Amino acid sequence: MDIEFIGLGSMGRAMAANLLAAGHSLRVWNRSPGAARALADAGAIAVDTAAEAFSGDAVITMLADDAALLDVLDGGRLLEGASPNLLHINMATISVALAKELTERHARHGVGYLAAPVFGRTEVAIAGELNVLAAGLAALIDKAQPLFEAVGQKTWRLGDDPYRANVVKLAGNSMIAASIQTMAEAMALGEGHGVDRHALIEVLTGTLFGGRVHKGYGALIANGQFEPAAFKLTLGAKDIRLALAAGEGANVPMPIASIVRDGFIEAIAHGDGGLDWTALSKVTFRRAGLAE
């Protein structure tokens, strides 16, 4: 397929590279051009404007937040100039409100639209083993399936309304953030009574909590391994804010998410925003008077 890719952060670069490896024709654009040049060396075509990249059979956007996506779409008037046969696949984590707005705007311009955020950190993206959360018209998901297979291990179909995929993504990230918080509290409790945090998390992940989040993130927290950041703490804070807004929009109280949001704010205030979001645990250790 003739694919365009907009947004080449760490996740976007890995996904674009896998699309190239799968044999798709790829044109790429990024607001800072260095990443596009690197992919051009691997066989992609780097273009000068977002408008040039909003064409072909399908365009994938993987931008940081609502503001970045709107800036690119509206700044280049991309929907107004798009081919009616184009499929836009937004794979970034955005607000539920914007997802609904984008569905309406694409329909007005006759452009196909899918929401397809992913579960998986950078190393998972590099391996092409992401889980793709896809929502939108079934025929459009069918069209996009070869692309999803190039970047992920499974596509989870979540219905005809694109925003539903964004709800699931925010729910999942909210649970991960809550898990980071509770694991940090458990380690601090153990350490406060002389139990080594490594030993504690080894027991807990070897008995009660054997899932990938507890094992993977638990090891990072215990080791204090917050760099390089596979997912920056500032992005985790953004996702919690979006989850809380989605909860408010449906009259769903989320008290745990509210506590975690305050922890993110404290972490950012202490200069940890550029670290991996597991550095949220430093807030708990600091409050307990323990070494970070």
C-alpha cells in the first residue's frame, strides 16, 4: 500500500520502520526533520510538508497530544485538501472529546477515519508486537488490517465509533499508572520495615501479580531505572488528565486516577517530567523518606 506517516517520535519511528520492512511504500513527515531523514535512509520518502504526507491510500498520524494533532490538521488545512478515498488512521492517544469531533469533521469532508491507539512501549513497537485498538467502520478496519499486522501482534476491534478505541486506551493507561502507584507504595511499605524492595517485588510478581505490567514496571521501579524514558512522565500525566476528563464526561468518578494525577504533578514539580513515567514512584519514596 501507498502509506504516509506523520509524527516520528520514538513510537512513530519504530512503527514506520516496520511498515517499510513489510514492503509498503512510505512517505514520512515530522515537525522536526531529523527523524524523517533517518527513515529516508532506510527507504522512505521524506516530504517537506504535512500536506504532501496527507495523501495516498492511507495516512497514519502518531502525534503527541490533541494540540499537536490539531495544529498539523488545521495548520495545513489537511482535511479540506484530502482525497475522498483517503483513510486517516490516528494511532495517537487523544481525548475522547477530540476523537468524537474528528469523526464528525472527517465525515463532513468525505475522508475515512479510524482510531487505532496501541498498547506497548517502544521496545514492543520495535519488535512489531503492539496491540492495536481499532474502532471505526468495519470496512475501513479491513482496509487497514495489513498495516496493523505490520506493526502489531493483534488487532482488537472495538466497534463502529472511533472514540471507543480512545476510551479503552485511556482506561488501560489509567490502570498502568495506578499500578505504578500501588507498586511504589508496596515497596515503600516493605522497605520501611526492612524488606528489600527487589525481594518484595520478586515475591509479589512471582505469586499474586504475575502480569506483564507488574513484572516489567515493577523491575524498573525497584531498580530506579527511569532513563532512557520509553514513555515520558509528562505524557503519562497527559493521559491521566484525559482519562479524568472522559470520566467526567460520562459522570464516572475516578478517585484513584485523581490521586495519581496529583502524584504526576508533584513529580513534574520536582523536575522528573522527562523521565520514564515509572518515576512517578519517586514521589512515594520521597514522601516516605526513602532513597529514590
